[in-house]
Amino acid sequence: MLDAARLRADFPLLQRLENGRRLVYLDNAATTQKPEAVLSAILDYYHSTNANVHRGAYGLAIRATEAYEAARERVAGYLNAWATEGVVFTRGTTEAINLVAGAYGRATVRAGDTVVVTAMDHHSNLVPWQILCQEKGATLRMVEITEDGRIDLSDFGLALERNPKIVAFPYVSNALGTVNPAAQLARLSHAVGAVVVVDGAQSTPHLKVDVQELDCDFYALSGHKMLGPMGSGALIAKPQLLETMPPYHGGGEMISKVWDDHSTYNKIPHKFEAGTPNVEGAVGLAAAIDYLARLGPDRIAEHEQALARAAIERLAQIEGVTVYGPRGPRDHRAGVVSFTYGDIHPHDIATILDQDGICIRAGHHCTQPLMRRLNVAATARASFYLYNDLEDVDALAGSLVKAGALFGYVPA
């Protein structure tokens, strides 16, 4: 496993106390903490490089543009993008998927067409497709999940019999930790002529991702879930698809020429980056990628999976706790552990754990269709990252037992 104690020293916020206790941050699926290297890169940008990009002929603007475009190259290299111009900077996964739905989807989906999603999708990979299908008179087909929290491949096959235009799914479930067979799903979808959109919000920070190996068509990611700043992210796409898509936003930078009544558009990826971009976000994201690359995504994945296995084992020993998602010893799952504890509301669990300095998430995790299939309104969720260790697992389990005693939980 990684030396999490040493790595925590790189994260200023993790040095603080929470309610007089050592901060145990277990809400990494929501957002991650930022290492000093990322904070310094952002501060250095503003100290030495700040200017608007792509528009100035003076030296400072040129250096700012070079920093911005170097970040694009860093993202492209880390995910093995088809080309650097296939990397469109966005505010995160949500905007990236909305971009695909709003540009590619509106241009290609017609009445009677089908868009396929799954019952474990985050709302960000569901609501944009709902809006598109309602607007176009298309059908949204939701693929069911199995009892142990996987995409039901039999139902997926039935959905593909409709010859969908678009198939969208998460690489990793934010609520269950399930690692889906993304390459297999993409291959099956392409076989019926569908374009594949992968929600990579929970996979990019935690796994080695090669978009060419996945052979999806669009891949969306959020920088803030992988040590980068909030408001940063990217859409990774096959350039030929971006070339054919209409722009998503209108304004500066995305144009080539503007007449009184029409315009022509800039080359990709700039066609999709209207207005002043989040340069500090791109610079910070590049620094985050450098940090992750030094550790190695495979080592990070192994570390998180070990913590998830340990957490599931510990929580399963607490009578009344139910853990959701794949549970087998050989299951490949991310470091996300969602659970309920008898009839104690997850929000109450989170409040009690917070008194011990432990940060977890409680709620529906923007996956309400999934929660209905689990027959719960909400779960508590602990999500691990590279700076967590077995001491954090022990703290979680110990505080959970205290919560049960406090609420007088009596097993049925």
C-alpha cells in the first residue's frame, strides 16, 4: 500500500483538526483535497503568468497561453487521448456531458431514436439525456442492475436491440464503487452503431485510464475529484466527432469570422471553449496529474481497493450494517463503500461521525433511480483516496459503533 501518512503531509488541509480530532476525510467521491503542489501551481500562475490567453501578442499573454495549452497536452497524455485537439476544457464532468448532449445529441438524435443509460448513472449522466429525448421525441432506455450492483449485461443486450444512437454509462459508480467493463460495453455498443459516452468522474482519479483502449467516443472527467481545483475538467473526444458537431456556447474565442447575420467557427477544440477559460483550473489540473503520475495510477487503485476491502470487512462485522455493491473477494471495485445501519438515518450517522472528525457523505448521491432500486432513500458513503489508510478504516468502524449505541440501535 501507499505510505498514506507521508502523503498526508503534502495536503495542508489534512493537517488541521476537526472538532478537536484528527481530520479523517472520507468524502473523496464528492471532491478530493489539494496537495501543496497544486496550490503552488495556481498561486505561481497568478504571481507570474496571469493574462488572457490566445488573444495577446505580448510576452505575458504568450506565456499564459503556453501554460494553458501545456495543460491540455498533459491531460491528453495522461489519458492517451486520440489527439491533443480532442481535449476540450470544461468545468467538469457535468458540463462535458451536457456539451455532448447539447451539441452532438441535438445534431444527430431524431424522433423515434433511442438513447441508452443505466440505472446506476449519476444524475449528470441522466438528466441531460432526459432533456434531449424529451426535446427530440426520442426514447430513453434505462438498463437495469443486478442484485449485487452491476450493470445487467442481459438487459444491456436487450437495450442494444433497439439500435440506439447513443449509449452512456459510468466507468465507476459513485454510489456503489462498481467498476464497469467499459471496454466491453463500448465494443457491444459500437457493434450496433451507437456512439459511446463514458462518465469518467470516478474512474480518472482512481484507475489507469486509456481512452483509446476503451475505444469510447466521448469521455468526461472532473479535475476536483483528482486533486485538481474545482471548476476544472475536460471532455476527451474523437476529433472527427468534434469536427462535425455544432458549437455548444457562442461568444468570443469560438469564432473564426463574424458577419451581421452569421458566423463561422474556430478550429477544435477552441470551437467549444467560448469566453475566457479557467486557465488557473487547467494549470492546477496539470499539476494534479503530475502528482498522480508520480505515484502511479495502478498503485493508487491497489491502495484504494485494499482499503475498500478492509472497510467492507470491518463494517460487515457490525450487526445491522448493510453494505451495497459488489462484495466478492476478487471483485474489482473502487474505494467507495455505501452502507446503511439499521433504521438510523444516514444524515444522523454522518452528523455523529463528524463529531469524531470523520467526514462521510450521506444522501442519494445524485443517483435517485439507483436508490429506488436498492429500496432505500439514502445511504451513508465512505470513499477513500491515496492519503487514507487502515487507521481511517478503524476510525470509521469505531465511530459507527458509537453512533449505533447513541441511537439505541437494537437488532431486529
